[in-house]
Amino acid sequence: MALIKSISGIRGTIGGRAGDALTPIDVVKFTAAFGTWALAHSQHRTIVVGRDARLSGDMVNKLVIGTLQGLGIDVIDLGLSTTPTVEMAVPARKAAGGIILTASHNPKQWNALKLLNEKGEFISDADGKHVLELAEQEAFDFAQVTKLGQVTTDNAALKKHIKAILALPLVDVEAIKAKNFRVVVDAVNSSGGFAVPQLLEALGVTTIEKLYCEPTGDFAHNPEPLPENLRDIAKVLEKGSFDLGIVVDPDVDRLALINEDGTMFGEEYTLVAVADYVLGQLGGGNTVSNLSSTRALRDVTEKHGGSYAAAAVGEVNVVTKMKETNTVIGGEGNGGIIYPELHYGRDALVGIALFLTHLAKSGKTMTRLRASYPSYFISKNKIELTPDIDTDLVLAQMEKRYAKQPVNTIDGVKIEFDKEWVHLRKSNTEPIIRIYAESDSNATADHLAQKIIGDIKEIISAKG
């Protein structure tokens, strides 16, 4: 059983003892804390709630809504929805905030409360800490019976979301329709099962093969859209009858693409391709991704005459950096597209619309389009430490050891070697250092990662 409290929300497995897992008691406590925070930070008294299709969603949804009512807060319930749809609904409905019930790419035994401010963006580090303090202190007062909140349902939020996407100047519905794309969709039996086909139909796509698109919440495979979890859709595409595959995670904020021959387009390259299209249409512009994302985005950005900036890992950090640098497109290398023209949140749906426009106008197949981008490989590793080891001291020693190289310390330690890099980050929940290394070949990336792991072990031995 697990319960993880962070600035962006609370996440845990269902079942077990209060405080050790995401139990009904924990759901109520943290919802009450967030509701109390929202009332103190907004003149509005409404909160938008939406959820993915996971098995515990209905139960958690009822607990959250009832708790908010108990605080005297009115609730707009979107029911089964997507994370970006909730993000857009919050400001549209002039709400004090939003709660998305999803554990994103985590397996079905997990659920979580993702917390949004009145802009429909993830709450800040300071606000997240305040919410956690309120929960710890149980510093909330519930309303009298005559002042309980009211609940209304909104079944039109997704349609409004899609309509806003279609209205974007860089989404060309006619170009997509003219290509008559044949598409396979894997939505891991969650909300993308209805959201993605609705969007595709609105874009004029008529041939849609649905794979795991029943929103039962009984995930047919590990829901994280990584190559090892996408073998079924790859087999469908290998037969040669479709132009591309589209994969989303349970809450539809991450987008992975599959080539027409069943090979992976590469989750890191979702953002690269969309950015290439957007920057090309706008004649340049700035981009942002997190420190663990591929260098290819920087290459594409500089090709169009723009500037690239790196942010600490985490959507709220990427959004903050995007606002600071007046970025036109950004996101994370896990397939998360953030397009400010629509809203400041990872959104697989707008990513699909922009990518299909790009693919249609390029006149290329998926494999040819992918081959047009710089090719990099990321090796992902971790080194487990004993609890007595000072992880911060280890990272500081690594920074000192590579002081002659360009080093970024806004989130762990990132060391650059010409067009190669290594990013070291400590886990917030366990004694682990995560090690990401990128190069132009898998073998070189792995070798670089092992070299850094060797350095870390040497530092630890010297301290012992």
C-alpha cells in the first residue's frame, strides 16, 4: 500500500489503513484541505471535478463531491472526462479551482487528486505546501446544513474543448480530411476511449480502429505509453492497413504515436514534431521542455531561429518557465504537449490535432517524418542508495567533479557534453538517484550512464 503526498496533490493505492494508502478518510481530509484553500484564494465558491475511468473513480468522485458540498462549495461535475478538459473548464466556468481524479499513467490500483487553481493550472509549490499543512492540521470548518453546496453536471465540456481546438488557426481540418487518414487508437480502456474518437471524427477522420476504447477502467495493459506496453497496437499497424497509431494515457494528457509499420515514433518526439510544425508556421518562437527531455527540441527550435529553455521536471515548473520566456509551444518529453494558444496544460487532444495537420501538410509517411528529425536516444537508469547516504551531498560532489562542463542545478544536476547530456535527480519518496543520459546512439547513451553510475559509486565509497 502507498500514499504519496506532494505539492501537486495526493496519490495512492486503494485499500488499506488510513494514512498508509488512499482510503476514503484520506480522500475526505485532503479534499477538505484543498476546498478550504480554494475558498481563501478566490472570490468564487465553485470547484470543477472530473475523473478518468479507473475502477475506483466513482467511489472517489462521490467522496470528493460530498466533501466539497460539506464545505459549502458548489460543484460542477464533469463525470468521466480528461485532465485537459477539466483544466479548460475551470476558468470557463469561473471556478475557484478544480480537482482531477486520476493517477495518470499509474496502474489501476492507484488513484489521485490532482489540484488546480482558478486559472485551471496546477497549484504552485507554495500553495501545495499550504494545502498539505491544512490537511495535517485538519484546519477546516464545514458549513451549516442550510449552506451546503449544490451539484450540477456538465456533459458538454468535452464538446467545448474540441470546438476550441478546431478553432485554432494552426489546426487545418480540411487538410486532415483530404488525407483520409486511417488511424488506430489505444486508449487503455479509459477516458480517451471516447474523447479521442470524438476529436478524430470532428477532424474528418472516418477510418478509426478502436483498441481498448471501452472506458471500463480495467486497463488492458500497463497504462504508461511506453514501447513495451504497446505491443498490441504495434501488431495491428504491422499489417500495413493504417497510416498511424495514437495512444493516450488514462487521463489523456500524454500522447504517443506509432508509425505505419508498427515501429514507435518515439514518445520524446511527439513534442519535437508538433513544435517543428508550430514554429514553422509562426516563423520561429521560443520553446521549453524539462531537463530530462530530448535535445532534439532545442535543435528544432534553433533551426527556426528561436530560443530553447529547460525547466525543472514537473508540469507546473514547465508552465512557469514558458510564461517567463514567452514560449509558443512547450511540454515534457513524456508526450505532454502544452500549447498556450489553447491553455497552459498538457493536452493530448490538441497535440493530436496539431500533429495530424503537420502530417497532412508534410505529405510524408510517419516513418519519413520521424526520419527528418535529429535522432537521439535516452538511457534511463537508477542507483539505489542506503538511507544513511546523503543524496544531496553526492549530487554536490558530482557537480564539483564535472565543474569544467556546462552544469545546470535547478533540478538535481544536469551535465552537458557537447550534444550529449546526463541528468541526475533524487527521488522524493525513496533513496534513489535517477540517471538519464542522452546521445546519438543507444550504446553511447548507456555507456555514458554507466560512467556516471561508476562516478557515484566511487564518491559513496570514498565517503564510507
